[in-house]
Amino acid sequence: MQWPKINRMNYLIPVQLETKRLLLRMPRLDDWKDIHEYYSDPECTTYTTRRPLSESESWQKLAALAGHWILRRYGSYVLEEKSLKQVIGIAGLDYPNDWPQPEIQWGLARKFWGKGYASEAASAVKEMAATHLPGLSLISLIHPQNQKSIKLARSLGACFEREYYFRDDNWHIYRHV
């Protein structure tokens, strides 16, 4: 079967970024097993999906990441660790239909925590957004118990703005300036 050609989208942001250790790129079908390592881990999903996901649900998350690029013309990148040539997580711009505003998001498989990857990726995303979407005001929607993400948001210059009731719980909005 021959698949139809997809016209090149007029994306609002670059489809790829590069940092010292990471290649931030659009998701591909073969990324789902690495993405599943993140989404199937109870510690990684405590403040995101709030439960580990099955393989099928992780695949659906990957499809949603890819679909976001089509629907919004921007999205989140998978983070490929260059020396390992392995996807270790995600970071980018996210704006699901029930979110209060567009956000900078990040998430890593647990074995990559504490190595500065999330900060490296989120910093690159923030810089890219300032260049390509200068008028877009970005948030990070963070559960108040997620101290690691709060610390990272603050290190990126985000400030606590307000509490926000979201999906049956209180969350915090951190505004990126």
C-alpha cells in the first residue's frame, strides 16, 4: 500500500532543536517504546497522567504528541540523547483543549533524572518560543506537590501566578517571563 504524501506543514516553530547533549525533534512512530518507559513508570506519571499507562495508552500519548503539531502548528519534542541515540523524554509547547493557556512542558524517564536534561531541554524550548512566538505568554501548570518541576520552572524564570482548579485537584500556574 502506498501512503499519500503529506504536504509540508507551515509550522510556527522549528521542527528540531539541538543542545549540547540533546536533539529535540518531532515524534516518530518508532519512539513509542522509549516514550512508554516514561508513561509506564508510576513515579514519572504521579503529576502528569496520575497513573502508569499501558502500552496502548502510551502509543496514544505519542499519537497525541504528533497530532498536536498538526492541530496547533507547534508542539512538544521528543528528547533524543545524542550520545545514546535514545529518546529519554519530552519537552516543548503544549496546549490541550482543557488547558488554561499554552505551556512549556517537560518529562523524563526516571533513569535520566538529576542530570540536567530537563533544564537543558526546557531552556531551549523557552528560548525558541521567545524567538518564534514572541507574543505568546507561556505557563507551566504544575501540581503543588511536584517540587522538582516547581524548582525547574523557577530556574527558568517562571513565577507563581495563582492556584487553578483543574481535573479535580488544585494546581499552580507558573508564568514564564
